[in-house]
Amino acid sequence: DQQVKQNSPSLSVQEGRISILNCDYTNSMFDYFLWYKKYPAEGPTFLISISSIKDKNEDGRFTVFLNKSAKHLSLHIVPSQPGDSAVYFCAASGIGKSTFGDGTTLTVKP
Amino acid sequence: NAGVTQTPKFRVLKTGQSMTLLCAQDMNHEYMYWYRQDPGMGLRLIHYSVGEGTTAKGEVPDGYNVSRLKKQNFLLGLESAAPSQTSVYFCASSYGRPDTQYFGPGTRLTVL
């Protein structure tokens, strides 16, 4: 049973518009959530995180929202830039380790 | 700082051969992890370590062994490679839990 799901395999947006990437989880024991970004032929790199005691965290153009009752988090990128084109992984952390979603490929068109 | 490095970057094995993937980190992190990533899928945890001399199983440990003899190194071994182990392998490290993981560049392994 997949505990972290990213239901949209891909997303395409125009440069300057908002990108919204979604992630759902099933395990209520997860208490820390992260987003990673991955370019081809590279390892994932950390983007932004949020603790379960918060419902929002911002870092520049990136904002993560957490809805604990719905077991849902989202990543907003505003404004989107062509350099944001990458695979985005959602991860949820529980005791000892993180569980990753399958990723969403974001394409930002100039 | 080199961060997390992985050796080798690419490898082709024949079924039944063995090999060891080396991961090294210079950030003095306690936790280290091995993941595999298959096309269209996320990162699946193979094994992890919460400190020197410790190892634990992840989601997909079968066919792999690991060792953490030194804090900075985490080795992943395949004793008898199978085509199902064709994948990209990523090593990561973190200071603790929960914490940001720092990933290596990956090793692309093909088993024929």
C-alpha cells in the first residue's frame, strides 16, 4: 500500500504562472514533510519542508501548505520559471526514515 | 565539501556477478540511506543506517546487503546480481530525523 501518493505524473504551466503540485499521504504518524527537486542525471536536492505543527511554510517563490485533516500537502511555485522544470518528489517522514511519492514532472514553458 | 559522493557512476553486470557500491559523505551525518529509483517510480528505501556500526532494512532489502564500518561510508553489496536489480541507485545522508537528506549523484546499474 503506497503511503505517499502524487496523483499527477506530469504538469505543464506557462512561465510566470503558478505551479501547484499535490501530495496525499495515508499514515497519520508522519510528522514532517519535504519536497525535493530532481534534474535528469542528478540526485534529488532539498527544496522546502514543513512540520506537522504548521500549516504553511514559505521560502521565496516556494510555499508548502499542509492540511492534516485531509492528509494533503501542496507545493506552490509563484512565479514559475523555465529553470523550475524538473521532477518534484514529495516525502513524508516518520520514525527512522522517509517515504517518497512517485514524483511529478513539471514543465514550465517560456 | 564534496557532500555525498558515489562510486562508480555507471556499471554493467552479468546475472550472478557481485559488486559493491560505495557511498561517502563528509558532513559528519549520523544517518545514511540507500535508495533505488526505477522508471516512473519514486525512491524506494533499500537499507539505512542510524549510526556507525548499525544497519536496518528498508522497503526493498531482498538481494542487497550493507555495511557501515565507518561513519562516513555506507556500502551497498549485491551478492548475485539479477536483471530485476537494474536501476539507478542513490545514496543519501542526514544529520538526524527528521531532517533534510543530501543525495549523491546516483549510480546507474544494468544487469544483463
